[in-house]
Amino acid sequence: MSRTNNIWAVVPAAGVGKRMQADRPKQYLALAGTTVIEQTLSRLLESEAFTAVAVAISREDPYWPELKISGHPQVITAPGGKERADSVLSALKALQERAAEEDWVLVHDAARPCLTSGDIHHLIDTLQEDDIGGILALSSHDTLKRVDAGTISATIDRSHVWRALTPQMFRYGMLRDALQEAEGNAAVTDESSALEMQGYRPKIVEGRPDNIKITRPEDLALAQFYMEQQ
Ligand code: C5P
């Protein structure tokens, strides 16, 4: 496939983050002097890899319009959906006038604020000429167990198991079609799984272990620590 000039970022940010037990969605919690989502978006914008960043925001979200970054000329706001996949599809649709079918899209969780510019460019450089695309992922250092009804039934060969991170990088048209066909399927928890259901075999690109997703309260302190180390 041909090399295209525009690369787009899509950021699903319409989740409520119940596991944080906080008074607001986790993307609006304080981190390194700003908020989680401002850190995430600044890193995407500062990488200078993207023509624009489409952010999916819940219709009931009072916090987003208050942030200066929501008015950034390269930031496009789209309505969020019921599930993560619905939010991603909505953000893709917000780009439809500007994106070509072959353009690359990098989908990145709002809740992963420690993403480095190095990892963004590593992913793009590795997959730029690929037909399908792929994802940042981490190999597993722990021994992994299959558990049924609270007891271990098997040890899984860890050389075959990777942890899926974001960004996940796919062609605009292919990703839109795969998400549309997978609509309502609860097994689609990331973009790659939608492509896999179509029979595609996305690539993995090893990412940095500090690209954590803020999920539990203690993750904020960990993210702060990683940012200081970076
Ligand atoms: O809840 P979880 O951490 O898996 O969410 C991953 C990302 O997907 C978060 O950035 C969250 O805001 C986003 N999301 C969304 N729309 C939903 C659910 C989650 O944009 N309906």
C-alpha cells in the first residue's frame, strides 16, 4: 500500500473509570501539575506525528470544555459511546471528511499518560509500510496460569502471550469497517480484536513498560514516578 501523508490520533476518553473510586472520571484526576488527559494529549501533540487528534468525550462530561487543550486547533471533539469501541468509532467518524481510507490512525487510551514520543515514532516507523498495522505490546515476565473455578488447570506458554498496550495503529477505512461489523460484541476490548475477527493478523511492536493505564488509585503515584524518571 502507498505511503500517505496524514496520520491521525484517536483518543477514547468517555469512560467513567469506576475502579478509581474517585469523584470524577479518571482522565480528569490531577497528575504532574495538570490532569491525566492533558498529559496524554500533550504527549501526542508534542510528538508532531499527527495531523489532528480526535477525542471522544461523554455528552454529560462537564470537565472537558473547561480544559484549555479542548480548544487546541489540532484537537477535534467527538461524542463518546456506550463502550470503548463505540467511542473510537465516533471519533473516526468525526475525521471522515479529512481522512483518506489508507491513512494511518493511532488509537490511544486517554488513561495512558506516560506514552513517550519515542514509542509513538517507533510504532509508526515499524509499521508505516505494513498492509494491516499493529499494536504496542509487552512480553510477559511472569509465569502465567490458566485458572478455572479458583484452581490452576494449566501453565500457559508465556512466549505466546503478550499484553496489549496502546497506541494501536491501523488504516482508517479498515479500522472503521472492522469496528462497525463488531458493534455490540463485548469481546472487542481493543482495536486489534476487531481486526482479528475479520481474519487479519496485526503485528506486535514491543513497547515501554512505563506506558501504564491508570486503572486503580495507586496507579497515579506510579505514573508520577515514571514521568519523573523519563
Ligand atoms: O476503562 P478502561 O480503562 O478500559 O478504558 C480505556 C479507555 O477507553 C479510557 O481512556 C476510557 O476513557 C475510554 N472509554 C471510552 N468510552 C467508553 C468506555 C471507555 O472512551 N464507553
